[in-house]
Amino acid sequence: MEKLQTISYLSREDNSMQPVLFRPAEGSEPRPLAVCLHTWSYGIEPPYDHFVTRCKERNWHFIYPLFRGPNKTPEACGSDLVVSDLECAVEFVRKNYPVDESRIYLVGGSGGGHAALLMAGRRPEIWTAVSAWCPITDIARWCEEISKMKPNPEDKSYDYNIMCACGGDPAVVPEAARQAAHRSPITHLPGARGKGIVEIATGIHDGHPGVPVSHAVRAFNALAAPEYRISDEDMAYMDKNEAVPEHLKYKGEDDPAFGPCKVLFRRVSGKVRLTLFEGGHSLLPGPAFGFLEQQERGKEPVWNSGNYYDSDQNHELTK
């Protein structure tokens, strides 16, 4: 496992020192920065090698922030503290290391996908491009969905995490509903439409159990022009059947970067792209990094995921 530095930086929201795992790029020339995000239930412990390896291959600066740890406390789970932590982490690296300002990237899956889209919505000016995989986009909706998925209603699961973070059940407690909305990407993404390049991707079998595909689709809809949005009926079909409706099936050439995780649906609107692929609750680091490395601030999006299959790429996520 790659040896990483643990450093601390000041987060402005509460003037606290926050930890981040860091691997600087080699040399004195400005290099791209990749902010890589942990999943829902994790902190700065592994797994993160799938991120580090690809940053090392490209000689990018790598950071892996704590952003208040597992999403089960009021301080975590998309809070204002989280937004401050991630914003200030980028500022710290920019001030202390040679960063290519035209290439600052954000990537995460599951809970990391939630945080990535939250930052795309709340701080779009920071990022050259954002890559979000199997994201949770509506906290209150997911709380209700998870409660229905549990075999035993008494089990403490992700819905319990949300209630702890928001101060109650969003379906019952008004203040919890307000908190859930504020912590949800879906609230903030419409205001960021056209402001940054965003890639959203998820496996068609996610949500059985996990995060229903419609979370990713709704995020796309929030960023897309009206004529490109996917209907509620088509989203419901995807969630129920783990399949893409016939009239929406992808008819383009196979994307080589996705390999056996075949693209089943793909749509672009302005600066956002949605991809549904053959898979589950997964982040595919090959096409994620293949896509990010082609994006440059101030230029039009390059809708390409790379030209080769990264055989170590199907990173099935624990939430």
C-alpha cells in the first residue's frame, strides 16, 4: 500500500484543524489536483488505493479528506462544515504546492458521490470537473427508501444515520426535513446548471439493495436542459426492473473504457453527462480518471472516458 502523508489544515467554518491524507505530485512544475472522497460510512482509512494508484500514474496531487467522517452525525452528512472542509482542503494544497489551476478535479462514489455532487452544486467555481458515481442525491428520499428495503424494520441502517445527522426522521420532523434538504445535492444543483463539467454514472442494478438509479437520474435532470430530462415514468421503470426502457437504450459504439460494464444508457446536456452501465453499486476508476484527465478549465467538455479498459477498475463500493 502506498505510504501517504497525514497533514492538517484549517477549516474556516468552525476554525478547527482537519486531517487529510496527501500524496504530492513529484517535481516543481504545476500538476493537477484530484480531491478523492470516502464513502458514506468511512473516514480516511482504506480503501483508497484505487484513487492513489491512478493519481500516481498521472503524477497528480492526491488528497483524501476526512470531511467529518462517517455520515451519522450532525457535523457530517453534507453539513456546512463538510462544505468548508472540502473548500479549505483545496485552498491549502493550492497555497502550499504547485497546482495546475486549470485542472482541479473532484471524484467520489456512493457517499463520496453525494459529497461530490453537493460540492458541484454549492461550490461549482472550484472544480474543473466532477465525477460522481452511484450518488445519493436526496437525503430524505433515501431515508424512506432504505427503511423500506430493510428486512428487519428495527435494524439500525443508513436511515438511522440520516436521522442522527438531521435530528429526526425527515418525513416526520420539520427541522429534520429542512436539514435533509440543505444537505442534499438535489437542492443545490439547479443553481449550478452550466457552471461546471459534471459526470454522473451508476450501475443499473444499484438499489437492490443500495441507492436507486433514480438518484443519479434526478441529479442529471437538475443540471440538464428541460428537453433532455428523463421522465418520472422512465425512472420508476429503471428502479423497478433494473433495466433501461427500450426507447432509451444506448445505441452508440461500445465505450472501451467501460469494458465488460457495458454502457446501457447515456445522455449529454450542456456540461453534464449521465451514464448507466451494466453493474451495481460501483465506482469505475478507469473511466472516472480517463474522463477527468481530459477536462481543462475554460474549455468545452470532452465526453470521452479514455480509450482503454483498466482491468482493475470495477470497484464495488460499500456505502
